[in-house]
Amino acid sequence: MDRIGSFNHHTASNGFQNSCNRDTEFGANDRRFAFSRQASSKQWQEPSHTPISTNSDELAKPLLSRSMSSINIPPGRYFSSESNNFFGVKDNSGLVSDAFHLTFGCGLLTFSLFSIAASRSKPDHVYTYGYKRLEVLAAFTNALFLLFLSFSLAVEALHAYIQDESEHKHYLIVSAVTNLMVNLIGVWFFRNYARINLVYRKAEDMNYHSICLHVLADSIRSAGLILASWFLSLGVQNAEVLCLGLVSVAVFMIVIPLFRATGGVLLQMVPPSIPTSALSKCLRQITSLEDVLEVTQARFWELVPGQVVGSLSLTIKKGTDNRQTLEFVHGVYHELGILELTVQIEDA
């Protein structure tokens, strides 16, 4: 009976397998079915080669954790403290900022000294007016840099107020003291141009004044950093904010007259030494002449400080003597200090 039961059970299982093979169209000896079974069995039987850490702290703390909308990278895994100190990204940000500031400042002062020598070149067929305006350009560049310095100091003061921390550490005091001593020597050399509202009689005056204001602004900045560090050591709250804010305002106030004067020369503005009422009076005197019908294109500008250039066009009656009219026009404007005047005459 046992053999008969086992035979019937084996026969029934073979029949069920044959029916499944017919339904799925896979035979018992089908290679595709055998390969799929071997591959699936290998996937379950092959052990994983990924190393498993035995440190419970590393398992508990993820490599990158996100909290308060920021990604926290565990320290010491990718960047060392030595590399941060080398590039000055973390600890020496104030020192790198001072290094960039001094580099640009020295470059601008070098350009100012170069313009003194280059402006002495004679006019040629390309630059018919000569190279005197190069010193005006150097003075304008210094003024623009000092305005940027004032803005950057205001931004540093605002950052220190918001973050409630100082970007200028105590080890920067050595740099500030050194800069102050060197800049004071420069102020002593250019002490004759230390006045804020200086009357420019030549292009050299404008350039020398810009150099003096440059070293003076650097001196004020260094003194402000030293004073802020001293106040911080005494425990004064927001000392850096107060000192940098005052330095920013002081630098802006001393450089804005130079910026206006150099910008006016480069934009060919009417010279401030000649009042507009005087120019209007000259035009009325010229139009009052019997032979003059109209005065047009009256333009006056300052090539460099102390050298005013003018041009105008006259429409006169046909057949009149032009010499007397030209002598009268030149005489009127020469009294105002306009020596280089071009007059164009057209007959009606």
C-alpha cells in the first residue's frame, strides 16, 4: 500500500509539472528556464562584499545630515584645518581681505606715479592734445577706489552688526599698525596737498592730491581698526561697528570733492572757476554787435586744470569785416581766462 501511495503521489506531481510546462511553453530540458533559475539562485547565494562598520556612533550618525535648512558635513573627513588656514577661507578671511586691498592700493599708486612721467610726453598725431589728462584719469581712478573702500567698510560694519562678531581678529593689529606707520610717512611727503578742498591750478596738483588722499584714507582705516580692537579688548559692545562706520563716513567725505572735480574734467564740464553768469554776459555782448546775427554752439570746457578751451560759431552779415568781430570776441573771452578759443564765422 505504501508503494502504491507513493507511486500515485509521484505520478500526480509529474502530471502537474507537465501541465505547467505545457501552459508556460517551457520544457523540462529548456535551457532558458534553467539559466534563469541559476541566475536567481546565485543572486541569493552570493555574499555581499560591502564592509560593515562596527562603530555604533558611525552607524547612528549619517554622513550627511540635514537640519535647520543646512547640510552639516562631519569635520575631519574631507578638509583639514590646515588647508582652511592655508587658503584663508575660514580663519584668515580678514587677512586675505586686507591683502587684496593693499594689492589694489599699491597698483593704483604705481599707476599715479607712472602717469606723472607719461604726461610729460609731447603731443603727437594720435593724441593731439598731449598726455596731460593722464594724470586726471589717475586721480579719478584713485577717487573711485576710495569710494569703493568707503562702501566696503560700511558693508563690513553692517556684517559685524548682523553676525555679532568681528572679522578683524587681534592678529591683524600687527598689519594695521604697520600700514599706519607707512601711510603716515606718505602723508608727510604729500602734506602740501592734504587739504580736502584744494584749488587745482595744474594737472599735477590733482594727481598729487589723489595720492595724498589715498594714503590718508588708508591711515584712517588702520587707525579705526586699531581703535576697534582696543575697544573690543575692553569689552565694549559693537565697537567695530561704530569705528568702521565712522571711518566709512570720513573716507567718503574727504574723497567726494576730488571725485566731482575729476569727473567734471573728464566729462568736459564748464570750468567751476568761470561762473555761468560771466559766460552769459559775454554772449550778450557779442550778440549786441550790429554785424552779428546769431551765436551758436558756444562750448567751453577744461582740458586739464588751468587750461580752458572754447569754441563757438557766429553768423554775421554778408560783406562785413570779420577781423574786427574776431578781435572783439577773443578780447571778451580772454578776460575770463579762456586763451584757446576757436571761432567759426558763417555769412548769412
